[in-house]
Amino acid sequence: MDCLFCAIAKGEIPSTKVYEDEFCYAFKDIHPQAPVHTLVIPKAHIPSADAVSEENSATVARIFEAIPKIAKLEGLKNGYRLISNVGEDGCQSVGHLHFHILGGKKLPEQMS
């Protein structure tokens, strides 16, 4: 399997690590859309939110437990936006479940 995010999680492709635990890996986005733009991925390959199942939902729950810790590490004290794109129409660019943590400034209410 040639998955960019699996390779990043395994350390085969360099990234700027923000956080890591047994279940997830968080790193700086290389094309940030906000002052803080961190990606959080499961270490296990899950293609997208559409592929969350009874078998892997515990991993996803652990990611959601880590997200507030990551936001705190990134200095996000006044809130942040959490996004997961799904499929072509949702603009998912990598076929591996990931969450964007965006913050560091007041974000626009509307998405373009």
C-alpha cells in the first residue's frame, strides 16, 4: 500500500511532529491555511470517516481524546476549527483519515 500518511506515521517521510502516542500522530501541515494548522492521523490505516467502523472506532475515540491535548500544545486557548474532509466532493486529498486543527486567529465563519 502506498499511503503518504502511513509513511509519515512510520517516519519514512519527514514531518514536523507536534504530538504522538500509541494511536495517533500529529504534525504541521506543509501548506498551512491558518497560523496553526496541524494534521492528526491514526497510525492504523483508515481511509476516511466513511470507513469508521465498530472495529476501528476505539482508535478514532483515542484521536478525539488527543485533539484537546494537541490544541493546548499548539497554544490554542481561544478555540479552533476541526475539519475532516471525505471523498472527492469533500476535497479529501489523501486517502487516510485525518483531522485538520486550524487556529491561532479568528477564523471566518463561512467556508469558501
